[in-house]
Amino acid sequence: MYFKKILLILKKTYIIFFISVLFLNFTTSDLKSSIFKVNNIEITEPFEVNFEKDIVINKAFKEAFIKLSKMTVVSNQEQKLTNVKVSEIKNLIDSFNIRDEQFIQNTYVAKFEVNFNKQNTLLFFEKKNVFPSLPSIKNILFLPVLINVETKKINLYDRNPFYDYWQKDQKDYHLLNYIIPSEDLDLLTILNNNSEDLEDYNFEKIIAEYGYEDYIICLIYNSSENIKVFSKININKDIKIKSKTYDKVDISNLDSLNELINKIKIIYEDVWKSDNQINRSVKLAINIDVSSKDYAKNLLFENFLKETELVSDFFIKNFNNEVLNYKIIFNGSPNQFLEITKKKGLNIETGKQVWFLN
């Protein structure tokens, strides 16, 4: 009997120690996702008698904020952030670094790295009635198909300026990384054989051969009057159709071509940003039990919660010698949460009112 009491005391002591270490981790660990980092802001300023470093730094802050906005905000909301003062931007910055400072022929040149406090920035956007997205890079297969409306001829590689120039003017704030397939005669044959119904054609088998699930099929109908761009965008198995007509575009003119390409890219960027929008007005409370005996699994789950952008808060609500109960505030839907956990290799059982990390 005495020996059993000793074992029980030791077991309780282990649990208390385990919980203490876990809480210590909660309070002392740095959050990797606590900042928005903006790199490669290059500022050039004449180095004259009235040169002031503060003016240069303020310019860097302004440029960094503009770049952050382009990375996180859909295009139709950018105008809400056009007249932001430097003093307001400074309140959002955690830190900054200056690299590669040079003085070349009476000119000052430097590159800046600016770190924006994520929580403060999100609150600032919300006050401006702007819902930003997570700046996440996405690789996506891109297939530009040029169709001559008058002759019905399809150009995929040869005489297709969209194929040749699509990658030439990639902006450093673009989040989509386009993968354009090399010449494939079988693909061109399929397109020609289905030229009458390309908008309804199922490209899944073709895309699968390239090893990508996410893709954009871009059908560009070129006529003497206008250019119609029909896009089938498949991201995370969610297909969106975008169609837009552009008048008086001469794609044989490089400037006009690049301008059109950038307009199309903005549409695609907006689709990707919309999929990653953070709406902190949505506050879903989730309760998940994790075995208190599995320390490694608890640490794994804790790191997942820290690094997941849509998790705005979490804490241990209660615990005993069997389970720890986490309360999580998630800025999204239950399906979004479960999809994210699945991608991270976490198996959540949802059969009961309180979910369980298996």
C-alpha cells in the first residue's frame, strides 16, 4: 500500500512537472510568425550637403509598406492604403536592417529589410476596413493558349508572345510562381483536336502528367477588335473561372503585351490572396484533447498552433493525468482547420463534441 502511494505521488509530480514545462514553453517561446518580413527594399538618394539619413529611412519604410500591401491585399482594396502617413507606418514596425550601403558618385544606395509587427499591422488593416491575406508563395502550373479568332489557329509555343514573355516581368511582390511546361507535341495535338470546346475541356489528366495539382489554363482569344482572356484556375481543388475582355491591345507591341500580362497576373494574384484572407472577425472556438502522457505530441501540436497564421490564440483550458484540453481561437471554418492539420500530418478525431488529437 505504501509503495502504491509513492508511485501515485511520483506520477502526480511528473504530471505537474510536465504541465509546468509546457506552460513555460508557452510563455518563453518566440513566435516565428509574429512579423511580416519585407526584404530587398532598395533606396537611392543623392549624397549632397543636405543629405539626411532619416529621410532615406522614411522612404524605405514607405516603400516596404507599399510592397507589403501589394503582397497581402487584393487589388481593389489597395486604394484604402494609399494615403498612409510615415508616422503611422513607424508604429507598425518592429525592427529594420540596412545592408549593402554604398556611396557611388555622390549617390547613396542601400537595401533595407523591414519587419512589421503582425498583430499591430492586422489591427491597422482592420481599422482601414481591409482584410489582408497571408503572403504565401505558391507554385502553379500555367498553360497559356493563344487562339486566333478569325483563323481558329491555336498557338501554344511558336508565335505565342504570352509563352515567351510571361516570366520576363515578374514583380518581387508576386506570390504565384508560374511553372510553364516545355514544348509538348502531344499536348498541342490535344488542344487542336478539342479546339471547339476548350473552355469546357477537362484538363485534369493532362495536368496530372506534369505532377501538379494546382494549375491555370489561360485561353487567350485574339481578334482584330479585342482580346478575351478566359482563365480556369484550380487551387487546392477549388476551380474558379475568370473571364475578361480587353479592347485595343496590340500584342505585337512589347509594352502593350507586358501591360496586359501584368493585368492578368493581378487577377490571378487576387484569387490566391482571397483564398488566404485573414478575417479576424471570424472567431471559431475549438476544443481539442491531447494525451497528457505523450509529451512529444504535445510539443508538436504546440508548435503547429504557434506557426499557423489563422490561429489567433490558444491556451490549456484544463488538464488531468489523462488529457490536456486546448482551447483554440481560429480565424476560419472548422473544415479549414481540419484541412491545415491534415496537411501537417496531424490526425484529429471529430466524432465527439471535444475533438481529440490521435
